[in-house]
Amino acid sequence: MGSVRWAFRCGPWTPNRGEWLLAARCVQREEKDRIGQFVFAKDAKSAMAGRLLLRKFICERMGVPWSRIRLERSPRGRPYLAAPLKVSSDSGGVWSFNLSHQGDYAVLAADQGVQVGVDIMKTTMPGSRSVPEFFRIMTRQFTVYEWGIIQSAGSEHQQLAAFYRHWTLKESFIKAIGTGLSFDLQRVEFHLSSEPLTQNQPLRQTKMYLDEEKEENWIFEESLLDVDHHVAVALGPTDKPDSSPSSLPPPTTFTLLSFSDLIASASPLMEEDPAYWDSFKTKTEGPQRQRETHTSRQLPVSH
Ligand SMILES: CC(C)(COP(=O)(O)OP(=O)(O)OC[C@H]1O[C@@H](n2cnc3c(N)ncnc32)[C@H](O)[C@@H]1OP(=O)(O)O)[C@@H](O)C(=O)NCCC(=O)NCCS
């Protein structure tokens, strides 16, 4: 069974003209257009890094030449490989992959024979709101038990860290099943491992309860990419009869990639578009008063 955990630090990435135009040539046209519509550079960079991570993974690990990869999205937005339909897979089983980008990173997680969801969140103060006010708005996302754990975590910063830890767990599950926010988040409850999270030492002890039943068939890998970026990878059974994450190899740590790594296997899919750089260089990095919660993300109107 194969396992891939890749991360790219898109926050500090300041692409030059050549890098940005090359990146734009190496993703599908509709994705290039979508990325071009982001108001802020931080969102354009993380979406671009996400596309390059996906294509690099499919090319290098699934063995599909870059120019033959055709990605589409499910009705709920999850990217999947639409073509080629037949990909020779070794005995490890069918690959499942997923992306997340938030804070300073874009991450990709992929495994064989299970379904995968990944979520990353940076522990940040909630912009202009106080922590209690922020938690009040989020009340319905967590159960009474989970709020008890979050609010007894210590200082406001520790409470926020506990909040984002739960958040990444819930999101990773939602992303593994691919439903998006149509899923009632009160149905899942996480019981955290008592071991503290550390950088690049994934824990697998946290347990999920679904409709109050402990789910033995799901595994959650939690780690910190750095002191304030929580990442969770959900690994669940597929609809194939023998699929179970219990036979997975030990957890793999995230590998930090450079831009050169991202495009190492890339081949351009279209001509260079100088106007794409002209537009990118006019974008400001992010909103002046940056609130790094999902709810503040600035999406293009057509998204
Ligand atoms: C869309 C959603 C699946 C994830 O959104 P998100 O957490 O803002 O975004 P992330 O950075 O983790 O992931 C985005 C990536 O996930 C992938 N994705 C999109 N829809 C997906 C879906 N339905 N299932 C799985 N993956 C999906 C895409 O690759 C996307 O990146 P791209 O559009 O650049 O290709 C959805 O769960 C959502 O809108 N969440 C909002 C946040 C929220 O309120 N969460 C409450 C948690 S307690």
C-alpha cells in the first residue's frame, strides 16, 4: 500500500514572472481561469499550489503523463481523475487523494485501498471578534462534549488550538466522504487522544463516534506542520468488500516540497499568457485585517 503526504508553503512563496506563467501553463484552462479570478494573491497561490500538487501526485505516483491528466470535480466540488479512465494500479489498490489549503500551506494526502480526506488549519485569533464570540457563532459545528474539551483547554490560545484540532478532524472526515457541508456535523464526535500533538509525528489514537457509535473502521492521523498549523488526515473504508484502514502501514510524515519539486514532472498544456502575470502582480496578498478562518476566504463570484 502506498501513502503520500506532501506540503508546500504557499504563504511565503513570492512567485516571479517566470514561475507564475509556467505554473499557469501547467494546469487545466478552467483552473487557470478560476485561479486568475481570486481577489487576493494568497488565495491564487494556494489554489495554484493545490493544482500542481494534484497533478504531480497523479503523474509521479499513479504513472499518468502530465499532459494526459484530466481532472474534474464531483457535484460537491471534490476533484477526481476523469481521464484516463484506466490507470494501471499495482497490488496496493485504487488511490484516493485529497487537498487542503489554509494558513501558510497547501497539503495533499493520498493512500491506496481506503478513502482519504485532509484538512489543514492555522491557529489564529478570530480577527475582530473575541474568542467567546467566535465560538458562539460556531456553536452548532461541535457537540456539547467537544465544546467541553475545547473550552477547558486553558488559555484562549490553547482553546483556539483545541478548536482547530477538532475542526480539522471534522473537515477531514467530511472531505473523505466528499459530501461537503450538507452533512450534519453534530452526527460526528471526536474523542481526542490524550497524547499531545507534535510536529511531524502523526498520532492515530483519536476516535470518532458517528451517531453515538464508535467507528472502528476510521483512522485519523493528526500532526502539526509547524507550531500553529494543525493537519488531520481521515482514512476510511471504501465500498470495496475488503477495504479497511486497519491494514495500513505506519503513518507517514508530511514532506515539505519546493516550487521546483512541484513542477519537476510538469509539462505545459498551453501557450504562455503574459496578461496573466500582469493581473497577478496587481493583487494584494490578503485582506488588510486578515482573518484566517474559512468563513473569511474571498472567493471569486463565479466559484
Ligand atoms: C468545500 C469543503 C469540502 C472544504 O472547504 P475548505 O475547508 O474551505 O477547504 P480546504 O482548503 O480544506 O479544501 C479545499 C480543497 O478541497 C477539495 N474539495 C472541494 N470540495 C470537496 C468535497 N466536497 N470533498 C472533498 N474535497 C473537496 C478541493 O481540492 C479544494 O481545493 P481546490 O478547490 O483548490 O481544488 C467544505 O467542507 C466546506 O466548505 N467547508 C467550510 C468550512 C466549515 O464551515 N467547516 C466546518 C468544520 S467544523
